[in-house]
Amino acid sequence: MNKQQEIKDVQPIRSLDRIEDMKWSLKKWCGERDYVLFLLGINSGLRVGDLLKIKVNEIQGKQVVSLREGKTGKRRTIHLGNIYDELHAYINSLGASEWLFPSRKGDGPITRVQAYRQLNKAAQMVDMPDGIGTHTLRKTFGYWHYKQFKDIAELQNILNHAHPQITLRYIGITDEQIENNLKTFHL
């Protein structure tokens, strides 16, 4: 599976219960590192490549961090307040690791492929449908941000998309809205 197929095919997790299932599965079957990767991903909207490049010293002890996105080169401010305690408990368990998501093989972060494998392993354990990938984290953030605030312009800005339609399609709102409208349409 190439990068474009993975991004195009994955969907956000549209159920809060399913998000909780994934959290539980990641903690139980994959470990704290992969759980925190999921948690940070769904709460920040960062691309997985940017998440994997985070070093402990960039976020340790901070509730608000500013990180440069790899794809756009733009700075993103990330608020960690709602996951601060879990994130910092995890950081304290890391020991001397420079990387927030260290690989067990060598001195570096885990790869995108490893992150993908762990997310899929966790999803299989809780009978999640196909379509889980590393981009699921970013899309889940976008979907729930839109559901909570209904501000597509703000979300478009956060995700650095060129047009609101791109953002709606990206988080699957367009298809969901059409489907829901067609279910209730009647003449």
C-alpha cells in the first residue's frame, strides 16, 4: 500500500465509543508508547510524520508547544492541557530517550510503518472495520473538531487546507451529510 492509497482510504473514527475501544486496545495490546501516539494524534491533528519527529525536550513540562510542520513548514501551536497528565507520566517513564516515540531498535523514533502496524493491531483486537491507518488520527481530530465547533474555516486553517470543501471531504463530512440527508429526504 503506498502513501496516497493509505491517506485516501482511511476514515476518521466517528464514534466516541470506538475511540475509547482503540485507547483500551492500544494500552492493553501495544503499550504506552502507541497509546500516547494515538492520544496525541487525535488531540493535535498533527501528521504522523510530525508526531514521530517530536523530541522529549520539545514538550517536556509544557502545556502549550509550538512545532514546525514538516509538509508545510508552518508553525503549529498545540495545546496539551487535556492530555498533559497522561503525556507527562509517559515521558517520565521513558528514561533517557531523546525521542517521544522511541524505537526499540536503535537510537531513533519508530517508523511510519511501525506506527501503522501498531494501530492496525489495536484495531483488529477490538473488531474495528478496515480503513484504520496513521492518517486516521489526523482525520479523527478534524472530524471531532468540526462536530464540536462547526467552524470549517478554523479547521481548514488548522489543517492547512486550501479550500473548505477539501477539509469537509478530508474528514468525511460531505459523504456523511449527503447520506444522512438522503435517508430523511421525502417529497
